[in-house]
Amino acid sequence: MRKKELIKQLQNLKGRIKPDALWLEKNRGILLSQLKAQISQVGFEFGGGNVFSRIVKKTFALTYKPLVGAAIVLLVVFGFWITTVSATKNSLPGDFLYNIKLTTERIQVNFVFDDEEKTNLEIKFADRRLEEIRQIVSQDSNDPKNRERLEVPLKKFQESMANVNMNLAKIEIKDQQKAVEIASILDSKAQEYVEVLKEQQENMTESAVAEKTDNAIDVSKNTGEKALDLMIRDFEAGQSRILPDEISNKISDRIDSLEKEIEKSKADIKKIIINKVVIAKEAQEAAKDEKEAGAIEAESGAETEETEETEETEEQTEKEVVEDLAEEEIKEESTSEEPKEPAEEVAEEVLPSIEDVEGEPAKAYELLQQARLALRNMQLSKAFELIKEADKIIVSTNKVISANRDILRYFDN
């Protein structure tokens, strides 16, 4: 009998066959117990239900158990990563974990797409670099390894500040008011960075590191200037939500800070000039003592000169003969060779002497007084320009002071 015919006959019997009620109940219990046992093997318990439910639950177990396992592995790895990042928090340049610390910071920035959040992260990282600089300098300022250890955080600090400037420019294009709000924070931060870097620079014995610190200070000043300039422009355009007193106070704080720096420059210049006079006197006395010692030695050696004179004359004659022969060979070689091009001169920055900049702090101070007057008249842009001009004078003066750093610290050791 073919399959189709068998199915047709079975369909015709549907409804005609009535099984015994006792047999039906008994076999129903057996069937349910078998289904329950199969489902328990998969890891699920349920009463009653149909075949579809069993298939769904079994599929869920087979599909999601591996995913749960993978999730556990990821959590373990992620937990290890978090632990490693936490361990790098206090690492310093030269430590094994320090490069991991820098790498995780860059990963954080790369996974953020909002410019404001990027800026906040860069400020956070700049704070870290300053703390690292402070710790290294405080450990041992005379350690020769400090030069290499300080170069890394100084460089990374400048990179963070450059990124801050770039992000601020992007924010300004998208949202002027938001940029002004961030600029207000940046201005305060930049001023703080300048003060911290100058404080640490005082304890740096390596002149090369001190110069690199000057670069970091310049970057901080540049960031602060851009931030304050943005605030002033926005205020004078009548668009700013920042109160006039807040901007005025920021400008006034700059004037106060520069006046303190001027007083320090004056004191350093005076100290260098005094030390130079003392060093010159000490050199004269040393030369006088050496001359007297030479005279005594000459008298004691006069007796031996006569006996040695004959030998020296013979040696000198032989030496002159050798020199004459060598000179003739050099002349012959020089005539055969082509004329050489003169060596290129390397241009170097020629700084004025300390005496030449002695009056510069007074010029800068006068500019600051003009800035105060402009500020009282709410001529904010004019006041800010005068401040920047005074700052340039102080920066160039401090370069001369730095060039005389050894003289400045002559009596400190």
C-alpha cells in the first residue's frame, strides 16, 4: 500500500476510533514523564506545555550558554584591564607601567567623539603630567636621571595643551557660548599651570630641562591668552553671558601676577650683577696668588736652567728641522688640492648682557600701569594687549637671567 493511500485511510478513521479511557490516562502519564525527563537534561523544568515550548527552551539553552560563557570571559578580561589601569595611576616616567598609562589615556580620548568631553579629558591628563613633574623634582633635583624622566611629561603636557587649543577652536565654530564657558575654565587652568611650572623650574638644576619647562610655560600662556581673548571678544560683541566683573578680575589677576614676576626679575638681575663683581674680584686675587707662586718657583728653578739649557738647545734644533720638513710637505699637498669651500656659519641667538636688560622690568611695569587704567575704563582689549606686550618684555628679560643661571646661583651651594 502506498503512503498516500495509508494516510487517506487513517484520516477516514479519525473520529470513529474511541480508545479506552483507562488506557488513555495511563499512557498520557507515561508520555508526560518521558518529556519531563528529556527537558531536565537540557537544564529547564516546566510542567505540562507542548513540544514547541520544549524546542524553544532547548534552543535557548544551546544558543545562549556559550554566550554567557563568553560574557564571563570578557568580564574577567575587562576586570583585569581595569585592575591594570588602576595600578598604572601612580606610575612615573621610567616605571614599567608608565607607557601603559599613557596608552590607556589615548584610548580614552579616541573613544570619545564629543569635543567638550575630549577637552575635559586633555585637561585631566595635563593635570597628571604636572603632578608627575612635581613628584620627580621633589625626589632628588640633583639626580642626573631626572633630565630624561622630566622630558616625557613635559612633552606630553604640551601635546595635551595643543589638543585643548584645537578642541576649543572646533567648539567655537559649533557653539560660541559653549566655547566661552569652556574658555573661562581654561583661562584659570592655564594660569595655574604657569604658576606650577615656574615653581618647579626653580628647583631644576639641569639647564636643558629648565629650557624645556620654558616651552611648557609658553604653551600654557598661549592657551590662556586664546581663552581670555575669546571671552573678551564675545563680551565686547554683546553676546557673552559672563559677567563684566568676572572678565575684569581675570585681567586684573594677570596684571598682579606679572607685577610679582617683575619684582622677582629685578631681584635676580641685581643678584647677578653683584655676583659678577664678586667673581671678578676672586679671579683677580687668584691670578695674583698664581703670579706670586710662579715668581717663587722661577727663582728656585734658575739654578737648574743653566744645566738644562744645552740639552734644550739640541732638542730644539732637532725639532725645528722636523717642523721645517713637515711644513714643506703640507705646502706641496695644499698646492695639489682644490680650494675648499668655507664652512657655513651657524646662526645663534645672541642675547644681550645682563646690564643691557637692567631697565627692562621698569618698562614692563609702566605698561601694566597703563593696562590698569584701560581696565578701569572697561577698555578690555586695550588692557589685554598692553599686558601681552609687558609679558613679552619679561619673557625676553628672563631668558637673559636664565643664561646667567650659574652666576645667579653662585653663592647658593
